[in-house]
Amino acid sequence: MATYLEFIQQNEERDGVRFSWNVWPSSRLEATRMVVPLACLLTPLRERPDLPPVQYEPVLCSRATCKAVLNPLCQVDYRAKLWACNFCFQRNQFPPAYAGISEVNQPAELMPQFSTIEYIVQRGPQTPLIFLYVVDTCLEEEDLQALKESLQMSLSLLPADALVGLITFGRMIQVHELSCEGISKSYVFRGTKDLTAKQIQDMLGLSRPAVPIQQGRPLQAPEQPVISSRFLQPVHKIDMNLTDLLGELQRDPWPVTQGKRPLRSTGVALSIAVGLLEGTFPNTGARIMLFTGGPPTQGPGMVVGDELKTPIRSWHDIEKDNARFMKKATKHYETLANRTATNGHCIDIYACALDQTGLLEMKCCANLTGGHMVMGDSFNTSLFKQTFQRVFNKGLNGEFRMAFGANLEVKTSRELKIAGAIGPCVSLNVKGPCVSENELGIGGTSQWKICGLDPCTTLAIYFEVVNQHNAPIPQGGRGAVQFVTQYQHSSTQKRIRVTTIARNWADAQSQLQHIEAAFDQEAAAVLMARLGVYRAESEEGPDVLRWLDRQLIRLCQKFGQYNKDDPNSFRLSESFSLYPQFMFHLRRSPFLQVFNNSPDESSYYRHHFARQDLTQSLIMIQPILYAYSFHGPPEPVLLDSSSILPDRILLMDTFFQIVIYLGETIAQWQKAGYQDMPEYENFKHLLQAPLDDAQEILQTRFPMPRYVHTEHGGSQARFLLSKVNPSQTHNNLYAWGQGGCPSRGAAEQPSTSAA
Amino acid sequence: MSVNQHTHAGPPYGQPQPGYQGYQQPAYGGQPLPGVPHTQYGAYNGPMPGYQQPVPPQGSVRALPTSGAPPPASGTSLPSGHQGYSQFGQGDVQNGIPTSTAPMQRPPASQPFLPGSAPAPVSQPSTFQQYGPPPSSVQQLSNHMAGMTIGSTSISAPPPAGLGYGPPTSVPPVSGSFSATGSGLYAPYTASQGPPPPSVPQGLPLAQPPFSGQPVPTQRLPTEVPGFAPPPSSTGIGPSSYPPSTGPHPGPPMSGLHGPPPPTHPPQPGYQMQQNGSFGQVRGPQPNYSGAYPGTPNYGSQPGPPPKRLDPDSIPSPQLNELPPQQKPRHRIDPDAIPSPIQVIEDDRSNRGSEPFVTGVRGQVPPLVTTNFLVEDQGNASPRYIRCTSYNIPCTSDMAKQSQVPLAAVIKPLATLPPEETLPYLVDHGESGPVRCNRCKAYMCPFMQFIEGGRRFQCCFCSCVTEVPAHYFQHLDHTGKRVDFYDRPELSLGSYEFLATVDYCKNNKFPSPPAFIFMIDVSYNAVKSGLVRLICEELKSILDYLPREGNMEESAIRVGFVTYNKVLHFYNVKSSLAQPQMMVVSDVADMFVPLLDGFLVNVNESRTVIASLLDQIPEMFADTRETETVFGPVIQAGLEALKAAECAGKLFIFHTSLPIAEAPGKLKNRDDKKLINTDKEKTLFQPQTSFYSNLAKDCVAQGCCVDLFLFPNQYLDVATLGVVTYQTGGSIYKYAYFQLETDQDRFLNDLRRDVQKEVGFDAVMRVRTSTGIRATDFFGAFYMSNTTDVEMAGLDCDKTITVEFKHDDKLSEDSGALLQCALLYTSCAGQRRLRIHNLSLNCCTQLADLYRNCETDTLINYLAKYAYRGVLNSPVKAVRDSLINQCAQILACYRKNCASPSSAGQLILPECMKLLPVYLNCVLKSDVLQPGPEVTTDDRAYIRQLVTSMDVAETNVFFYPRLLPLTKADVDSDSLPAAIRNSEERLSKGDIYLLENGLNIFVWVGVNVQQALIQNLFGVSSFSQISSTLSTLPVLENPFSKKVRSIIDMLHLQRSRYMKLIIVKQEDKLEMLFKHFLVEDKSLTGGASYVDFLCHMHKEIRQLLS
């Protein structure tokens, strides 16, 4: 057991890959009987401080349909200077540079510890990173002020040579020209009219002017280099200018009459931002950062009308098909997102408002392009301020934790095919021999584009075993998968990271216990959850739940040991023991339940769920609950109402919220002020301990979680109460464990506790 | 005429009226004879031998003519001693061309008239009376055009006509000495009297008094004098003068006309007026005549013209001789004998310029626009506000139709008054608003009749009785007047203003102060020519002179700035900004205003930001290479800005080129000179798209007035670009081929004046009339959404609306006819006001009264506007024909109904309309109706729109430019030198002249001008060194230079636009342009000379009469 756990952990650390199954069933039939698909969570840019990039081009298999990268799994004939591709078995000559190769003089990519390796390659001109701020001006004065300050501050965080641009919008959209002295210049668009990229470029004067045919006037020096720079300028050049400009930014001056929402042209503003970058810097790393303080209320992409008396759509409206603007708006943003993705740019959405802001409609902008989505109550909160600041955080080696325009290619050995991927990516529609016809997630391709990613960005990739039952794999055969990620590093270098992994095949009939033991229930839970959430986007909620339940039942059927009609006889092996519990909380999670969540919130939660790595995803599925008491050191406790005790302090981390909850007694003590009394210093420490732990989490989490400090009976305690397993309710408060739980939950309850 | 001869066409022409042919009828017809143009051009260009040749002789001739000419003439033609004179005309010809003699021979034919002529003299006495001058009097001018054919005509109308001209000689007999004055042709005038022979007996000799005046008069005086007394009946036109002579004046024949001698007229004035009527000369007759004689030199000048007419070829003359006499027709009408505008103007000036014009009396004809006079408002609006074509309206529509005299009023509601006159008082009737008639909603005015002790009043327009509101009640005195009559402007004055209440405001909200938006074309052309820099510089200072109301400290008007080429740039100049912000709107297809706050600002508050902006604009666009412009979106932008600010306002657009960039309102170059004189010519005046008309509607609805400054280097389709300007009550200024050095003064002065002048916004004007007539047609720069309300987004002090009235019922002589023009507008401070002008007119049952109370200048104003509108829908030729036709009918009606019976060969003009032919001719010759090859389509469209908003004074000088002999100016006095008539023959080579028409000032320098004068004026030593590119006269410290410059300055002050100064050296290229404005001469483009036209009119009239 321990070995598998270690193995899994090692693999994750080295390659950033977690498979649901670490020993693979060797035929299609058996694989399908395993219920949980063969799949993996891949964190393509997992931070590897110990991995020095190599400065040369990878060596590729010469077969045109393969092009796999030379890796430690390949068989090498040092004498003949040949290597055999482990995917297509093509024999390849080493390139001349490898002439000196020998058993003792191996290039890095052949060493087993370099199953993940990163190449720095020279391709095309290096363009600096681009940050285009798209700022809503229909904000309250305070909010705008706070936002302005954040933006001004961010200038100092940008790389000095980064290009920065500014678009502001309200009723109109202004594209600011940043290079003007003496007068600030902007191009203005009305917010009600959708414009094609061509129109936008024409209007901004970006289209290459047809060579003016003016006789007698000598043409000036070609203005080529100038073109793009009017709206996007290097930070170091226009630092002051832009700071002033931001400082002078006014609230949208158009009057908003009583009972109306301000007219906010988010849709067109985004469209212009996309068009601007599309025309100037296609296929280079760029972030469009949208800061909005309310729903789009006019033009294409409008989410709600400007009448305050008509509230923005709720889940109820959507179910009743009452959301007038939703379809159209969604379509608008989807089109934009796809265009952006095609250009390799990403869109961040920072939405801060008490009401919904239309994230539901706009989510695809961030989801398809790998952008961030941040939701807060106000720009004037530390939640936003710190989150925003954290976007520009630097990694261990002093590099920005962001990369752009990644192209992820997956290669598999013959027995496997690729069914699809789920994550912040779009399909590149590359068909190939290793692409399965059955799609899970975004399928039908072996390559995806991830326009923006950071070291945590994690994709779920699903495979299908295609080996026929009657064509057994030779003993000792291994299946291999290679992930090739080409991307633009934050230093603007082009890099390629190659990860090659291999797993053993096992015959499910004879070696089921191996397979069972090699089951990674955490990865499996996350992978299943991703599938479920992915389905939830397009299917009715109950259907998804039913599907999840059925999967769980089938899994238990397959791997559980029980006597028929005897619930108490049910046992699951250790490698499966947590899985049902995950599923239980998943069912209750905001990813699948929309009750009590606005559509925007659901979109927000799902967005993050689809991109975080395994650990964070698990936290999301099943929040962590720590208890602090005088009875011992802090300990994790069950996420159950029974864990709420008067003399405990609880710290709950749901990823999106961090809740510190003081038990009834503790709260009374605190009110009585014991913590201020020297003789009760230990109580003071007890109070402090969860705060410190929370701080630690807050330090690293992106986006900043909502930080809630509450106590027994406090209104905010609802955050905790809504998460815990309601084993104690008003019905069974005095008879706990008597099965007062909702029907299905009950089935798992015993098993979880058993675990 | 000569033309005909050449062509020989004799025969071909023969068709219609041989006689007339002489007149170049073709020209009138509008179908130039092939030959005609030829000669004409030739003449001007100088190349034509014909022209040149004559010239040289001229010099000498001038001197000689008098002496030389006469002799021969007399010899040949005139039996009577006087003939000598008649020949005069001929004499000239002879100088130039022998042929002339031939015609001379004709005279005999005409002779028949002679007899008639004799009586003419009668009038003399009248001359004296004339002093009485009441203008109104109608006089008959019987011009005999040349004794012309007429002579024959009289006998047997048709054939002889041609000869007629020659015949004038016949006159001589009559006037004997007089005839001399008029050259042969003129004789007619004097002669005219002649014709009347028949009348004579009747005692109606002729109005000619003037002409015949002197010589005869003396003799007649006695008789006539008595006659005068009777004249009361003077109604009769000619009669007036005649009556005296005949004594029996009542002469039955006249009766028709006289019969009803309108008792109304105070006899004396009436008379006097009539007398005046007699060709202006009346007064001066004696002096003039005497002058004339000695002045022969003047005549000498005449030769000039004749030669032009003659074809060089004709010189040999053999052929001519062979020609049938008819073809030879020469109108040797003495130009001095035909009605002279100058004379009329001078007379009016001296007669009426000295005393204030008191408006208390109904139906008074005001002094001419050319006269300086003060107005005292005693219940009728000043003529500065309203002028009518006639101050005596026919009672019935039948009469009106018969006379064909259009009933129209030219209204200038916000006219500027001289400082001596008081502005209309502002009356506040409190919360309930102005007191108005319940039914027709007429505003309280002096003509309202208070009844029932003042508790009610009866409307003077619709007779409805309305309760007097309690707060307005006042007792009546014994005469029925309210006791507070003199305390209330609306009861005692013709013009006053009411403060409007909120009910009179759009959306029931008091308006915000208006805004001015400056919209500057920054395309390549504008930048390169320095225009952008110039405008920006100027704006800096001009903004301190925005119109203010009364004594407000600062103007309430806010300003905004836009620049544009293919896209628009708006500027945020909010005072709190450190630097201006520029906002580019490239979405021209769907214009909008990108900002609200900070676009329209108070000048004082944002002074520094504005200054900084104006400094930067030229820099920002210094390197622009954008040549395309948009136009429609520019107006839309301004409109939207005003909408957003919820105020009215004015756009000042500075534009340089045809808007060909892709945008709404995009235009294409559709200029096509080939269309001229075709049925499609009208399309050149029509907008090429309806886009701008629709836009104009929106602008009017918002109160967005558009002033357009154009700086074209090529065709930019003024007809289309001007649509919005025109319909919103704006002004167009056009500076073709703008060059900084030469045009900047003119442009800047125009701009300053345009920005500073008083202006009202969001105006609606309605003209109410007493029952019986109705305003039916409106001309001017405005928009009408219904048939009664004239809507103007902006209305400035120069804009004029001409309103035509038609009968829809009978009027009564007792109550007369009343007009009330009410203008609702927003003042420049944002106050909503009503300006009311009232005018009472007389009504008449006698046509003679109508003719006696007409005003030709106003009539021309109306006719010109009517015609200029006509070209939009009809071929130009049709328009001209209908103009001629209408005038012929007017005159014929007079002749038929009011003039004493006389020979048909006599041209008899009503005194008040004696200038109608000459002015009409000017209208017909104007660029719009008869363009020369050098007149661009844009110019025509520009002029067309310009004229449509002109007031009477402007049309007057525009069509008949003022020609001042500078060298005759009295250096020591403030006065202008006496103007002279617009004919080349009046120019002396030794003098310098100034000609102005409201748009241009020409300074014409003769070749023989003394060097000292040239030195004094131009600062160069010789004629050849004068630069004709000067746009201003150099400032030199000598009396002559000062005088001339002060004259020019004075002229500038009188005109609403800064005129372009053009120096023309005699025999220089530019002289051709100059000659275009000598409107009494035949024009290059085929326009008739005055004399020719007069003959033509006469012919038309005769046709109508027969």
C-alpha cells in the first residue's frame, strides 16, 4: 500500500501527473468494467525548481504521424546511434549533434529522472508580455478609487518591458492611446453596437493603411513599427503617463436615473479588447484583464436590462427559460472567447459587486482561454486587492507564475487512445491515430490550446483502452503516454516541456488485486468530479447526480465485498475507502448543487474547480475541518455536524472560504475577555492558533478565499453549517446515528466513518 | 442688336418681330444665337477686332461725341431741329461705325410720333411739385423707347417696330431741346410724352414731365400749373403729371384710372409723389439736363457699347445698307434718359433721409433701403423689421391677380437697429403669459380694440372678443384708449417682446443656455493651408466675445470643440483637468457623442484647458496625411452633443472638401457643366441625397443651427452640404482657394462677426394676418413642418424671411390689413421670448393705389427669392421667362388700368416701379439664372442659398452693385461720393472706382489715372506696378488713402459679410470679372444690357396689351 502511495506521490512530484489507475487493465472490456475511467490529472507546468531547462531542441521521432520526443523509455542503440520510438517503434538516427552519445554520456532526456524535461527553444521573435486592462467606470466612487489604486500599483509589478494598454468602459468604450504628450487621447466606441474585428481595427487605425497613393508627396519612413504601439506601450516608457491617466479616470459621466442600472458596455468593451490584440499581436502572450463592477446592461453581451425593477436572472429563471438575454449573451462571449483562444490570448475577469455581474454568461471567456476569474463584493476589499496582486506573484526562481499560449499534445502508445480533456483549454482539432471516437470532455483531438496557465493549472485527460480482450499484451509490456507542452514562458522564451510516463498493464481477471491496489482514489474522485461538473454545465442537475450515484454504485459493486441484502457486511479496500465520502460531499458541493447559489457563483466555483490541482480540488470537494481545543494539538475532524462542539475552535477551508468558528463556550470565554488575562494566556494562544493557520493558507491561495471569523450562533456560522454533514439535525439531535439522514447519504455514512 | 445684323439673319429673324430682334432677343429667350455669343466674347476678350477697334476711338470719341456726333445725325435723320440730339446716339455709333448712319435714316418713319410728343412738355410744372416727393406717387414713365418702331406701331403697330428705334428722333420735335438729352433712343422718354399726342388732347400729356420737362415746361408751365391743383386725382399715374398740364386732367380717357382718384390721398402729397415718380430726373431735371448737354462727354462714353453690338464685319456697312431698314434697328436710347437707380436713390435720400420715419400712420411707404433714416415706432414695426412689396393691398383677389403684383413682406425679426433707435421693450405679462386672442391666438398689440369699458377686447385679426384678464384690466379714456396706453409697449409700439412662460418651452422646461460647438476639419488640406492654425489662434480670442445678453458680465453660452477628418475627435476641456482629453470616434456610421461632462464648458472656467487645447490642435495634426473627410457625421455629432446637453446651439463647421470618406452623407462628385441649360440643370441645385434633409429636420427639432465655413479647392457640392445649414437658419461662408495671406482677414472678420452677432435659437415664427389674406408661402433659411410655422434652429440678426400673402377673402378699405409676426425664440442667455412685430397696411379698390404704394426693392427681393427657389424645380430658362412674364404683366396691368391712354409705343412705368426693369434684368443676369462659364456650380448654389436669406438692402446692392468714383470723393467730408450707374461707359480712364455688391469690393483703376493718385493709394509709382493680388489697400498716410480706406471700412460696417477686396486694373485680366458687375451693360454671358432689356420688356408689355 505504502508503496503505491509513495509511487503516486513521487510521480506527482516529478511529472505532475496523477492517474486514476496506476496499473492499467489490459483490454477495453475490462477497462470499462472498472467504472472509473483511465485518466490522469496533468499539471503541465508544475513547478520543478530542481529541473534545469536544457537549451536545445528536442529530438523528434521522424515518423510524420508520430513526432514523439526522445525520452528515457526509448531503446537506444549507442553503437549505431539509433533510437527506437517507444510509441510507434520507428527507428531513428540521432542528429549529428548527438554523435558523442554513449552509455556513459547520455543526454539528459535519456536519463530516467528526466521523464519530465524542459527545453528552451528559439522560435520566432520574442515579444514582451502584454497586459490590456479593461476597466469598468460605472463604479461607486470608492470602488473606482480602490481599483485605480490597484491598477496603478500593478504597474510596478509588471515586467519593465511588458506592453500595457488601457480600455475603459461604461456607456461608451474608450481605448486610450498612451503615447500622447500634452493631451490624453482615446478612441471612443459606443457600447450598443457590435463590431467586427476588421471594423475595430479600421476604427483604431490599426489596419495597414493601403499604401496611400498620393502623387508628389514622398512617403515617410514606413510606419510599420509604430502601428501597434499607440495603444500598447512598454510599461517603463509610459509608467508616469498611465499612472496619471488612471488617476484622472472619472466615473462614467452619463447620468443614471433613479431606478436604473448604469449602462455598462462590457460586451463591446471585451470585443474591442479582443479585436485590438487580434490585430496587433496575434499569437503572442497577452492578458486581457477585465475589471467589472456590475452586469453588462447594453449592447451585445448584455445580461440584464437597465431597469432595476427587473432583477438579473436566477437559476429559477434559467430553469423556467426566463432569462431573456442569457443565450444571446453567452453566444457573444463564446464567440469572443474562441477568437481570443485562437489568437493565444487570455481573458481574466475580475468581477466585484454585491449582485451578480454576468459571470455565467462570461465564464467561457476565462474558461476557454485559461484566464482567471475572480469574484468579490467590492474592489475596495482585501480579497480583491490581494488576489489581484497575487496575479503578479513570482515563483521560486523569480519568474512570474504565468505562461501563455501553451499547446498541449498528448501521445499514447497503441493500446491507448485519447478520449478528451477537461480544463481551461480549447481543442485544436488535431485528429490522429491516437484519438478516440468516444469523447469525454473536450475530445476529438490530441492537442489542446491553453492560452493562459500557471504552475497550478491542471487538466484532466481521459483515455480509453482500445486493446481487444483477445489480443493480450505481452507480459511486462507497458503503456506509455507522452505530454508535450509548448508554451511561452513569462520571460517570453519559448519552451517545451515533455513528460513521458509509462504504466504496467495487468489482466483484470487474473490480477485484479494489483489494479485495485494501484487505484488512486483521490485522483479518481477529482477526475470523476470533473466529469460530473463538465456534464452539469450542459445537463440537468438531477441527471448528473443520478449518473454520479450510479457510477459509485457500480464501483462499489465491482470492488466492494458484501453479502447480498446485508448492508453491514459491506467492505471496501483501503484504496477505495475514501472515495464514497468524496462522492458524498461532491453531491452536496456547489459544483453540482445550484440551490442557494446564484448562477454567477456556480460559474465561479466550477471555473476554479476545472483548473486547480488535485489537492485544491479535493479541498473543494470535501472541505477540510480542523479542530482546536485544550484537549490536544489541532486535529482534522470529520466534516460532520457532530464535530461542532462548544469547547472547540474550528477552522474550515473550503478553498473559497476560510471559516474560523468559535464553539459556544469558547465564544463566551472570549466575550468575557479571558484572553486578555495573563493567567489565561493559553486561551489566548488557543484563539491565535487557527488564525495563524488561516494566514498560512491565505498566503498561498489564489484566488484569495473569503475569510470568515465567526462563532456559535453567529450569522456567518452558516458557512460552516452548510458544509458539514448534517448528521445532527433538529430531528435527531438527541438520537444521533439513527438514520435521520437523507436516504442516499445514509448508505455511505457507515463506510465513511469506518474509514 | 448688331448681332442680328451680322448674322444677317435679317430674314430668319424676320419671323417674329423684326424690330425687336435688334434687341438680342435671343439672349432673353435664353437661346443664344450662335452669332451672339461670339461677338460678345470677342468683345470682352479684346481679341475681337470689333471691340478693340472701337475702343481706341472711344477715347477720343468721348471728348468729341458731343460735338461730332450731333451734326451728322441731324443732317440725316431729323427733320426737326432736335433731331440732332437723337442722333446723338447715332452719332456715337458713327464714331465707331458708319453703319449707324443707316438706321438714322429710319427716323422718318417714326416721325409720326413726333406730333404726339409735343404735348409732353406739359409736365414741367410737375417738376417743381416734385419736391413734395411723397414717394408713393405713381408716375407714368412713358419711355418711348426709341421712338422706335413704336412710331410705326402706333400707326400700324407691328412692322415698323424695328425702325422705331431709330425714330426716336421723332421725339425731338416734342421735347425739342430735350430730346437732346436722350440720345436718339432716349428721346423716347422725352418723346414719350410725345406719343401721348393723343392723350395730349385729353390733357394727359404725359408724365414725362421730367423729360420734356425743361424745355417745354417752361412754356407750358402756366397751363400745367393749374393742372396740378387738380392732380389730387393724381391717382392716375401719368395723370398726375398730366392732369396739371391739361388742366382738364379729369380727362375722360383717364377716367378709368383716375376716375376714382382715391380720395384717400391727401392731394398734395399725392402729387408730389407722382411727380417724383416721373423719372427721377424730375427734380434734377434742369440741372441734369444742362449737365447732360455739357456733359456730352458722357455720351461720348456711350459709343463704347454700341460698338460692341456691332459686328466688326458690319463696319463696311454696304450690306447693312442693303438690309432692310428694320434690321438696322438701333436703340439709341439715351441711357441717361431711362430710369436711373442712382437718381432714384439720391432723390429718396435727399427727400426722406432728413426726417425720422414715424410709423404711426397706416400704409405708409418707408424710405428706400438705401436711404439713411431714423425710425420712430408709433405702432407699426420699423421697416428694418418688415418691408412690404406694397403698402396698399388690393381689396380683392381679383385685383391682386390682375395686377400680378406679389404681396409679400420681407421680415427680419431680429434686425440690428442703429444705436439711436431703441430695442424692442421686454414685456412680462406674468405667469399666465402674454395676453392673446382666444381664437386666433394673436398677441396683444396696438390694433386690438378694447370694448365694454376695457373688460374685453376685440381681436383686430379675427374679430373675436376676448375677456381681458383681471390683472391686465385697465380703464379706457374718452377716446376708447386704455389709460395705460403709453405705458405699455404692446399697446403703443409696433415691435416689442414678451417674456415667454414655461408653456412656450420645449418639453415644458425652461431651456438651458445655448452652446457653440466649433468643428474643425483637420485633413491634409486644412492643415497645409495653415487654416487649422489660424482658426485655433483666432478662437482663443474670439471666445471672449460670445454674444451676451444685455449687460451680463459673461456670456452664458458654453463652448465645445471637435476636430475631424475621416474620424471625429472630441475634446474634454473640463476645467478640473490638467490637460485636455481627446476622444476619437471612428464609428462614423453611427455617430454618437463620447462624453457628456466636459465637452461643453464655460469659457472662463476652462480657459487654460481650452488654450492648451487650441495650442495643441495644430501640432497634433501637423503631420497628418489624411485627405478624406466626412461631413454628415460631423453634424450628427454636434446634434447629438446638443441633445445630450439638452440645449439649443450652433455648430461652426470649418470644412474643406467633398466628403468622400465612407460614412453616412458621403457624396460623390457630380458636378457637370454640361447640364447647364438643360432640363437637368436643376439637379445641380438639388441635394444629391436626402440624408441631409432628414438630418436637418432633426437639427431643427433640437435647435441645432449649423454655420458652415467652406474652404474648397474644388467642387464640394455646396448644394448638398448647405442643406442643413440652410434649413436650420445658419449661414454659409465660402472661401474658394483659401490662401492665408489674402483671405485670412476676410475669413477672420466673418468668423468674428458670425460668432458675436445676436442670435436666437430654437425659433418658431408665425405670421398672422387679418381675415382676408393669409401667409401662403415662405422664403428663407428655415424648415417648415406644417404650412404656417416657420421653424429655425437658429436665427441671427441678418436672416430674413420673405413671406408671400394671398387673398382668401375680401379686405375692406376701412380696416386695412394687419400683419403680426410673432417669433418665439431662446435668447443667447437661454431666456425664452416672443418678439412681436405688427404692421398695418392700407387696402385699396383702385389698382392705381396699389401701384403708387409699391416698393420695387422689396419686390425684387421677393422675385429673386421666388426665382431662386424656382430653379430647384424648373429649368432656368422657364424661371427666367416666368419672371419676365410676371413683370411684364405687372407693368402691362398698370399701363392698361392706370396710365393715361397713350400710344402703344410708349413705355409707361409706374413711378414706384420704374426701376423694376433694370433690377429685374440684374436678377435675370445673375449667376444663378444665367451662369457664365467661369461660374462654378458651387458658386451658383452658394449664391442661391445666400440670396434666399437676404434682406432688401442686401438684395438691392447685390443685384445692382454700388459703384463709387473714388477720385471724386471729398477727402474732407465723411460722405461717400455720389454713386454712378453700373455701366462701363460711365467709367473714365482717369479715375479710380469702387464697386461693391455685398460680397466683393472691386477697386478699378483706369489706365490714365494720375500717378500721384496711384502713389497715394497703392504706394507704387506707376499703374503697371500695382499688384492685382492685393487683398487690402496699403496703409498710407495721405488724405486720399485714408479716405478710400475709411470708405471701405464704412462699407464693411454696412454689410453682414466682410467683402473680398479685388484690385482691378483697366485692361487687365481681372477686368472681365469686374465687368460682370457692370449690370447695365450687356454681360458676357448673354445677359442683356439695360437698354436692350427695357426694349424687350416694352415689347412684352405691348404684346400683353394687344
